[in-house]
Amino acid sequence: MGERMIRQLRSKKEESDGSEFDVREFHADYLACLGFLDELEECVAEREAERRSPGGKARMRAESGASRTTTMTAGMLMAVTWLLMRLL
């Protein structure tokens, strides 16, 4: 279900942006919006609006380091949780 939703969001984004579609920005938005699937579309839309605001790209680049750290930490937490569930 999650993969299907992400593919649908990407298709919509590709259609709306046309030749200006940037897969790196799409992936960055998706990774920054880890959480419930029903909130994913809204979160990605909010990040896109932020990017399009005056000075938005520069702000987001400055914040991306913290975002990557948070994403890595969340991924590590999920992996450890999965491992513990398998062991117990």
C-alpha cells in the first residue's frame, strides 16, 4: 500500500511539474515526511509550498542536515525495533 501511494504521489508531481520535476526534491520531501501514510500527501505539499516561498530553498538546504540526521535516527530505531521483535 505504501509503495503504491508513493508512486501515485510521484506521478501526480511529475504531471503537475512537467519538465521542472526534480526527483531529488521529491525524494527529499518524502524522506522528511516519514510517518503515517494518510498524512504523507499533505506533508509533501507543505514542504513544496515552503520551497516555493521567498528564500524557501535556502532555508530548506540549511535544515536538510538536521532532517537527514532525524531520518537516519528514525530508520535505525525502526531496524532495532524489528530486530528486538524477532529476538523476543
